[in-house]
Amino acid sequence: MTPLTTQLLLTASRLASLTTPIASRIFREKLEIDDSQSLWTSETLDYQPMPMLRENTSADLVIIGGGFTGVSTAYHFSQRYPEKRVVLLEARTLANGASGRNGGLMLNWLAMSGDYGDELTARIYKMTAEGIQTIRDIITRHNLAVNQRFDGTITMYTDAERAESAHAEVEYRRSLGIPEEYFDSSELKRRLNVQHGYGAVYDPNTGQINGAQLVRGLRPVLLERGVEIFEGTPVIKIEEGSTITVKTPLAEVKTKAIVLATNGYTSKLGYFRDALFPLHSHVFATAPLTPEQREQFGWNRLAGFSDDLDRISYASLTPDHRMVFGGGSNQSYAYLFNNRTAYPGSPGSAPRAFVKMQETLANYLPNSRAVPITHRWTGTLGITLDRHALMGVRGEHQNVYYAIGYCGHGVTLGNVAGQILTDIYARDDERWRGMPFYRTQYHALPPEPFRWIGYQAFTRLTGSSPRV
Ligand SMILES: Cc1cc2nc3c(=O)[nH]c(=O)nc-3n(C[C@H](O)[C@H](O)[C@H](O)COP(=O)(O)OP(=O)(O)OC[C@H]3O[C@@H](n4cnc5c(N)ncnc54)[C@H](O)[C@@H]3O)c2cc1C
């Protein structure tokens, strides 16, 4: 090699090492990525991100986003099509989004319950219960270190009338073979020494999971199968066509198809701006409960609970007895003007939300104030007006796949999405047809500034979130 060539190469590599942090900082700010650390990611401290994409390449499928949706799509797609080239591009690190920031509840059903009729009701439950079983099978098959529990969750009713109608609903569902149980207030007290509970619906086929460990734990499995994963690689532009060009700060990928696995961040890519809005849900985790505190809370054989209010509160208990709590008030669910996907600064910029949340938890578990809080974070949910997720394929060339808008139910649904998108790709999607989220229309949201003004006015006046 001539001295000139060596000099040029050295300069190029210096430039690359300079531009990488600058490029990723610029795009982190553009994407508004939250810097707070969740309990879940703090349990994956050894995780080292893959390098960013630096050279142009090509693929059969580019997956944008490395949460449950992106990783489950990479998993199921690469299993079905081992010969196809799959590239996964993640703006920051796998599980940076809601998949590493949620409340940990692994639930059945969709976010919106409705009068679906007997057959569809039974199908929806079966789909999500099998989805949870698939998550658990994958963990076992690949021997993943994922903290999880599977001892059921409850929806707690804070009003006698609502508790009674929930009881009737459980009887109906049991007649369809769905194994839910109704707990009256004394049985509820035996499971969880909670205040204000008139009754609860118990679903034994549910639990709690550390989503960051699942998503990050699957990375070696995907790499082994030949999936190429680039972290710190935000997609900044998509040019559609029969071949799609996906642009990132330093390089581009030519691909036959893409998957939008970006949930609450999707509108930043210019897609579904009128369908989906990001909502910021706040969560905190406590230190492990002492044996005395566990006795006080009487939290027995139960992974978690949520309440029946519109500004839903949700709580779960980790295998090492930490409480994880989120939601419960207008302050703890925020919409930021123009689809912002993170608070400017850290969640410390929303301290009122956390104070309010401690009050809400103490309202249910009065001694909870004494338990130290160790982690506070926020995460971005993708919300639709009718609370149904959106899954399908779009574009002139029918090569833009998407699965978004799980409205707080994405731990299970985001993991099922990988199977659904793979089946749509394979034109083998019979079993998903007729599902309320499957290739359906959506209710359009108003544009800004009406969206922001409407959201603020509605939530302040009613204490609930807009929905149709
Ligand atoms: C606070 C909170 C609590 C929740 N609690 C629960 C719960 O208890 N139970 C439940 O079922 N659901 C819950 N959810 C919802 C659930 O976590 C989500 O629905 C699910 O994680 C969505 O997964 P995803 O992979 O689609 O999206 P995400 O996990 O958000 O992943 C999207 C990824 O895309 C990346 N990205 C964004 N833009 C780009 C770009 N331009 N280029 C490349 N990459 C990009 C992001 O960095 C992110 O990693 C909660 C959500 C939040 C925020």
C-alpha cells in the first residue's frame, strides 16, 4: 500500500469515527428518543449494541425497529424463509422503545373489548393465549435468560355495578371455554390485599415478563440464522417502489419489502400520521419488597393487576418482588404536541406524573409509600382512536408491511405480529382474517393543532382519553 493510500484510509476511518456519534446524536434528537432507563433494560447491563450500518447493501426484507414486532418478525420470517436476506435496522438499541419500557403485563385479549359474537370472542382469546404460549416456548427452546412469571393477572373493579357486569361477562366467556374466573371481594383480598376492589376477573393464562431480556436475548438466535442487525441506525427516508430504498445516516439498503415495526414512532417516518398518535405512559419500579411488606400487601400467586378505569392503572410484581406501577391519571398519560415521541430531557421533566402515581398506588395499597422507588421511566405507546391495532400490507407494490398501534396490549400482540406478517407475506393468512386489527380501516385523527388542543381539552374535561 502506498503512503498516500494509507494516509487516505486513515483519514477516512477518522472521519467515520467522528461522523458516527454526530450522526447518531442528530438523529436521536430528530427521533426524540427517551434517555430514561427502565428496570427491564437495567437487567441487561452487559448488552453491547451491534455496530451501525456503514455500507450500502441489499435485502429481501428490511425490518425497521427492534422491539417485539421487529424481533418477532425477524424470528418467524427467518424460520420460514431461511434462504432470504433479512436486515433489521434499529435507531438506537434493541428494546429501546416500548418493548423495553412497559409495565411487563403479558395479557390476553385486545386493548378494546367489544361485542364480537361467540366465535370471534373465542378466536381472539385463543390467538392471544397461543401467542403467550409461543413466547414461553421460544424462551425454553433457546434457553433464554428472561425473568418471567405465569401465575395469572386480574382486572379489578372499583365499582359494584361494574363488578357485577364483569361477573356476568365471565360466566358468558366460560360458556365459550375461556378459563377466566370471577373473584368476589373476599377472594380478591386473599390474592391481593387491595383497597377499593369490589371484585376481579382472573385470567390464569397471563403473567409478567422482562421484555428487554426477551428482545435482546433473541439477538444471538437471529444472528445465527443470518439476520443482519444494525443498531444505532435510524431510518431517515424510505423511497417506495418495486425495489424500496431505505436510507440511514451513512448508508442505504435496497430491498424488496419492508416492515414498519416502529409502533408509536411510525408517524416520524411519514406513515399513519392520521391513524396513530404517540402517548407517553409513565412507570416506576420499587426496591424488592421485604417479607414484611409482602405480608402487608398480601400479594399472593398473582403476577399483576390493572383497574377498570379509563386512565388505567397497572401493576406487576417481578420474580424478585419488585413492584412495577404505571398509569392512573391524566398526568401519567401525556400527548406531546406534533407527535413528539419523547419528553425533552428525562422523565424527571414530568415529576408531577410520578407524584400522582404514588398517590394512586397508595390509594390501592396504602403502605406502598414506604417502599423506595428505584427506577422511573416513560415509554411511547402507539394509540388509535378505536383502540384496535393495525396489521397488514400497503403501498402501490404491496410491499410495505406494518403492525402497529397495540394501545397498551403489545407485549402479547407485538410478539404475535411476527407470525401474522410472515403469514401475510407467504399469502397464508387464512387464520387471521376477520380479526378486528387485521387489514382494516381506521378512524382518522384530526391534524395539528386540533389534535393537541382536542386531546388536552377532552382529557381535562372528562378525565378520560378520546376514543370512538
Ligand atoms: C409505559 C408503557 C407501559 C406498557 N405496558 C404494557 C403492558 O403492561 N402490557 C402490554 O401488553 N403492553 C404494554 N405496553 C405496550 C407495549 O409495550 C407495546 O405495544 C409494544 O412494546 C410495542 O412493540 P413494538 O416492537 O411494536 O414497538 P417498540 O417497542 O416501541 O419498538 C419500536 C422500535 O423502533 C425503533 N425506531 C423508531 N423509529 C425508528 C427509525 N426511524 N429507524 C429505526 N428504528 C426506529 C425504536 O427505537 C424502537 O426500538 C406498554 C407501553 C408503554 C410505553
